[in-house]
Amino acid sequence: VFYLRKWFNERLMDLALDVLHPVFATLYIVPFLRALGTKIGKRAEVSTARSVNFGLLEIGEESFVADAVIMGEGVIKNNKVTLKKTKLEPRAFAGNASVLPQGTTLASGTLLGVLSIAPPPDTQMANNSSCFGSPPVLMPNRQRAEGHEDSLLFRPSAGRIAARLLIEGLRIVVPRAVIIFGLGFGLQLAHDGYHKIGAVYTLLMLPLFYVVLFAAPALLFTALLKWLLVGQYKPAEWPLWSLNVWLSEAVTSTWETLCEPLLAAQLVGTPYINMCFRLMGVTIGSRVTMLSSDITEYDCVTIGDEANVNRACGAQTHLFEDRVMKVGNVKLGNRACLKPFSVCLPGSTIEDEGQLGSLSLLMKGEVLPRGTAWEGAPVVPRAKR
């Protein structure tokens, strides 16, 4: 009975992550997670964490959980379900697509990198240390963001909190409103078509209705929002509690909530997805194969002729470190290849005919030489295949 309850709860939360996607990574998600039993400290930031056992998760004050983090997922072995407490101490940071096995404790001030797994409990990280990779490797030094006021990182004023709540509220509501308007006009057209040209011809017109009322408006609205709110993306550093971060995240959320499900997800692998990205500001060469629709800071991405970007991978042009959003360029050369589940961090380059293997991480500022193949986290050379 317990397993059935656990299974049902996990499926329900997977559904919630899809339906409530624009609510995640906002200030509104913290009360929701607390209502589910998660202990969350003050001023903690939580994005799209998955596989969470809510009653066994504790997130300390001013901690940061990035996108697609797997946190404390239960283990099923020998027909038994094992559940353990998972904890992030104050100001701990879990990077995008990182994994915290159940029983993990991230010490205060620690950083777990992108696409990395936390060290086992018997080798717990020291306070204010950093690691990345699988298996994890301690980083003796990393570039830290300095020079930003504490009021822009950890201690925002009431005015900044109110402004962020307003912008994030609009980013939740507005894309859904566009869909509702499309549904309203679509139902009216279907009603009129049924009475004027009959049910059969109205059904045959549905693809045209979809393009005109949903797909095209989703793309044009997202592109218009991007160019009005952000303009052209350039390498920069923005503290968490700044307008630039909120507007950029609003554009990203609109793409993921509106344009991707209504249009971009259906166009991956075709030349049309490249046209969409060009409209958003991405520099894309000829005959590029894009099987991923995940790009955020569009103007910071350059993809050369005949490059291949496979599923569930891409150019991650920003990082949140020390509560600072760091935006940088990512460049893929001609005939470069990103294999599935690989990630290029800001400032990285894959030169012509270079390959980044599956489940691999290209670190900030790294360059893969022309015609070579690399794999792993951190990457090491390997033969092409």
C-alpha cells in the first residue's frame, strides 16, 4: 500500500511539474513546496527539482536549487523501498541536472556543479567547497562573483520583492492568457464553420486554425516579448535580485510554456526550428540539424554550418553562481556535434568537426580542438564514433 501511495504521489508531481511549470523557479513555488511537507529556509530559491520526497527534504536558508535537479529519490532494491533524509545546509547550491542521492547532505556554502553527482555521505564536502563531475572531483579554486551588494543577492528590500512578485505573476498568467484567447477564437470559428461549411470541411480546416490561432501567435508573441524586454543578449553578470534577471527568466519561461509546446517541440529536426531560432536571435548556419529546442540567451549562441545538436542537450549560456546570473557565449563550429545529454557551459567553444560525447560537460572557457572528440565530466579525449 505504501508503494502505491508513493507511486501515485510521484506521478501526480510529474503532472504538476508540467501543468505548473511557469510557477517553478519563482517566489510562488516555495509556499507550494512547504505545503507538501518540505522544510525550506528563508530566501531559498527552488527551480524544477524532480523526484523529491517532500517530507524527507530540508533546504536551508538562502540555498539555491537549479533546473532539473534530482533530489533524494527513493531507492528500490530487493523488493524494498528505502527512503532517507536529504539536506542542503544554508547557502548550498545544486547546479542544473545535478543529482543528490538520498541521504546526501550538502554542507553550508558548497557548490555542486552542472550534470554532477554529490559525493557519498562518508566523504562529505567541507563548508564553502565546490565539486563537479561523475564521479565528483573537488575544485580547489573557482571564479567567484564579487562586488555585488548584499541587497541584490540575499537581503532584498520590500520594494524589490514586490517588483519580482509582480513580474513573475505576469509571466505565469500572460502565456496562459494567450492560449485561452486562441481557444476562444478557435471555438468561435469552429462554431461558425460548422453552420456555414459543415462539420467535415471544418475538421479539414483544423490544421490551419492551429497554425493561425496557436502556433504562429506563440512564436511571434515570444519573439516580440524577447526583443521588447531584453533586446540583444550579451555576456554579462546580473545579481539575482535585479530587473535583468527577472525579465530574462520571463522570456525563457514564455518560450518553455507557450512557444515550445505549441510549435517548437513539433519542429525539432526540421529546417523550420532553425528559422524560429534565427527570429529569436540565434546565429545558425546552413543545413544545421537541431533536435533540441532548449536555448535561453539566444544572441549568445553561434552554430556553424552542418552542425548537429542532438536531443536533450545544448548550449547553456548562463549559470547561477553565488546568486549571480553569469551570461556568456557558446560557439559550435562547422560540422560540430553535440551528442545526447551533453552540455556546453558559457564561454565554451567546439571548433570545426569537434564532437562532445553523450552525458558530457564542457566547462566554462574550454575549447575542443578541431576534428577531435571528447567525453565525460570533466571531458577527456576519445576516438570518434
